[in-house]
Amino acid sequence: MSPDSGQVRYCARFSYLCLKFTLIAYSTVFWLIGLFLLAVGIYAEVERQKYKTLQSVFLAPAIILILLGTIMFVVSFIGVLASLRDNITLLKVFMYTLGICLIIELTGGILALVFRQQTVDLINSNIRKGIENYYDDLDFKNIMDFVQKQFKCCGGEDFNDWDKNAYHKCSSPGPLACGVPYTCCISNKTTVMNTLCGYKTLNQERLKVQHIIYVRGCTDAVILWFLDNYKIMACVLLGVLIPQFLGVLLSLLYVSRVEDIIAEWSSTNDALLGGSTQKQELEYTTVGCCRCYPGNEIS
């Protein structure tokens, strides 16, 4: 074997090991992340069931964590197993699954932008459903309270959404009637938290209560925050999409490399069984890093 061919053989071997261990590391990291999310989700769901009075799973963080953790755990486990065993079928399953997930995310994002008004209406509709069960679903209550305080907003579309709640309806009896939760209040600086600071605001005009409570809806407030912090959102979006794209690219390169090695050994065995004394090799193109891109087979 010539020095040049020997260099190619060493380069090809280095490329295979590099791709193999990179893919193993990539899959293992996301496998562990998926396992962690799954464990946290299961623990949170078990705790939620102890105090659960609502049968709906709307916006339940535990359910979201369980679904996300399960998908990451299963897909990443396939990637780990496939890269360890050099199983072409599993490698393609791993690659195509990542590709499909990436396409679904991109398609969903594009559709949400194209049909923005319908998306906003859907979000507001789901928030109103959550408001109906605000005091029964602690998960939704905590999320809504956090969003209202953090983004200085009230309700989904506006503060009148709280009329959907049985306790806050103006026709309901009790001190909460015709009011909004205290997290909608603009100022509540007393030593003792005044939970009735939004008392009798639902039957008032926006201009009359805008100095007492936040009147804008949380959907618009969150969207405006995203637009004002587009650099942060772009980084988050790239942080989600780029690892998946790298996984697809890495899997594609590794599948091609393993197929090249299988083809090479098959050619070698065929030559030996046929009585040929000259070993067939794969010719590698001179372009690319270390001339490791597969080329045509020569004898």
C-alpha cells in the first residue's frame, strides 16, 4: 500500500472514530436531559395528583415535562444504541425522527406567524378556560399569577376575562364578586397583602380602573415583550433548533461513513473469495477536511 493510500486509510479511520464518539456524546447528553425531565415530570405529577381537584390537564407543567422527557429519552436512547452498535436501521430512525421533529417545529412556527390572529384567539380561548378553573387548578393559578405580576397584565385578552370565573362574576355572591385577583393590582405596598385590591373593578370602564389594576391582556403583553426582546428570543430559538439540526447532520455523516466501511469490507471479502491478491480500496476525494468524503470504488 502506497504512503498516500496509507494516509487516506488513517484519515478515514480517524473520521469514523471522531463521528462515532461525537454522536455517542451528543445522544448521551440529551438522553440524560430527557431522563431528568421525565423524572421531574413524574414527581411533579405524583404531587399534583395529591391535591388535584380538576380533571383537565390544561397547561399542566408536569404533563408537558413528562411528554417532552419521554420523547427526548426514547429518541436519544435510540441514538446512543445505534451509534454504539453501528446499526444502520436505528441510525436512520434516529436521523429521520430528529428531522421530522425539526420540520414540525419550523412548520408550526411559520403557521403561527402566518395565522397570527387565529393563534392569538386560540391562546385567549385556552386562557379563559383556565380562568374558569383558576382556584381549582393550582398549576394554572401559579402560572397565571406569575405572568400577571411579571408582565403587568390581567387576564388573557383583557381584565374582563375574569368575569368567566364563578367567584369573580358580578352576579356571584361573596367578596370576590366583580373583582380581579390581587396579582392584577398596580400597587399593593401595604405590609399585609391586600387580596381584595381589585374589588368591584369588572363593572367599571377601563379608564376608571387603569390606575388600580392592569387593564391590558397578558397575551398582548407577552407578545410585546417578545418583540422588544427579539435578540433573546432569537438566541432561545437558535438554541432549540441548532442542536437538532446538528444531530441530523451528524447522523447523516455517520450513516454515510458506516455504509462506506461496510461497502469496503464487502469489496475486500469479495476480492479474497474470488482469488484476487490485490485488495480493493475506496478512493476518497481530495476536497473537504482530511480527504474523508467518500468517493468511487477502484480496484
